[in-house]
Amino acid sequence: MHARSHSTTVCIVLACYGCARVLQVLHGPPPTLSLVAAEVVAARAFAVVDGSRNLGGVGILVFAAICAVVGNVMENIGLATGFPYGHYRFLEVMGPRLFEVPVLLGLAYVGMAYVSWTLAWFLFSDAPRGPAIRFLALPFTASAIMVAWDVAQDPVWSTVLHAWVWRDGGSWFGVPLSNYFGWFLTVFLIFVLFAAFEQRRGPDRTMSAWPSLALYSLCAAGNVLQLLTRSYAPVSVDPSGAAWRTVNIFAASAAVSIFVMGSFVALAAVRLLACAARQSATATD
């Protein structure tokens, strides 16, 4: 795809994603399957469009396949046994399922995992690609970027919106901390497997990070935007019977989005500015 056409397409997909996040806030409860699908499909489309340029056609297909297989296997194990996430179940708002896992969840894995991998790769772009970087530091950082997104979103989607519910509740506004350790384990496995694939392909490709930075920023901003809504019940109750002030859940989501997700955004933005400055200096020499 030509560079200008690629940039235009990416901007359109980003605009669709941003609109989906805004519409979710304006619509209020209960969430509709169409709005959930709009956000997830836009993120998946972004991964396909931008990934085909950054990773190549084969690369993004392999990445999506790893996400789909590992994510679905781990989620089905989790639903059947409670390991590694805790005991939970999905409700109707997540739509049709493959075995016990909603199809939309599998698509969500691909979209945000691609963004997280791209940002982590960019943060380590000047580091030598030895085994410690490729199979530990890079997957660990990508996993942290993705889990930060889940820490911000899970209490909203489970305790407030009831897209899924945790049988025994949990200390993080109705979500057990085991969920985040399980998420980290799952996505770390995805990233290690993809790193092994990338190593077999030879030298690393040159990748552009600004589109992924933009989508991750839009996601964080959408979480903060939830503070403006007044259409939700003042109290949300999880399956254990614990009652949580809804405004506190939104505030916690916004805080994680600003200070944790925002930290990754700031690091990547500084790197982008530094790279642009180096390119400008080289061009003028």
C-alpha cells in the first residue's frame, strides 16, 4: 500500500475507533452489541491495516493466529477451571461465542496486542536484539502495556456494564487480582511466540509507531471521558454482593489511564520526537 494511502486508511480507522468510544459514553447503559462490536472491529481493522505495513502480510496473519489460538485456549481453560484468571463467565452483551469464549473477545486480543507489541518494539528499537531483549524485555514490556489497558477497563466492563462477571468478586472494584496475573501470563506467551517467529524471519523490519501510539492514546482518553457520564446507576453490585460507587470505578479507570497508560504514551512520544529530531538533523547535514 502506498504511504499516503496507508496513512489515510489508518486515520479513517482511528477516527472510527474514536467515534465508537465516544458513542459508548453518550449511549450509556446498557451497552449494545453493535457498539461493543464497533470498538472491537475498529481495533482489529487497525491491526490488519497498520500491521500489514509494519509486520508484512504474513507477519500480521501469524500474529493474529497466535493471538486467536493462545487467547481462546487460555480463556476456555480459565472458564472451565478458574485458572489463571479466577472464576468468571461471559454474558449476552459480548455476542456469539466460539466454544465458551465470545468471538469479539478474540478480536479484541488481536487489536490491542498488536498496539502493545508495536509500542514495546519502538521503545526498544535502539537496543541490540539479543535473547534477553527479544524474549524477555520486549514481551514483558508489551505485556505490561496491554495489562495496563485491562486494569483500566475490566472493572467498568464487568462490575458496571456486566459484559462478564466474576463469581466471587474481587478487590479491584469487583475484579480479582488473579485476573491481571492471568492476563499477563496469556499475553506474555503470545508475545514470546511471536518473537520466536520474528527471529526466524531474519532482520527486524522498520516499523512506524505513531498509529499505535494514537490508538492507545484514544483508548486512554475514552476511559477518562467516562467521568463525564451521568446516566449510570450510582451503585454497582458485583456477584459477591459487594457494592461499589460507580463514580469511583470510573475515577479509578481514569487514574490508571492517565498515570499508567499515559506513562507509556509519554515514553513513546518522547522517543518519536527524538527520532524525528535526529532525522531532521541528518537531512540538514
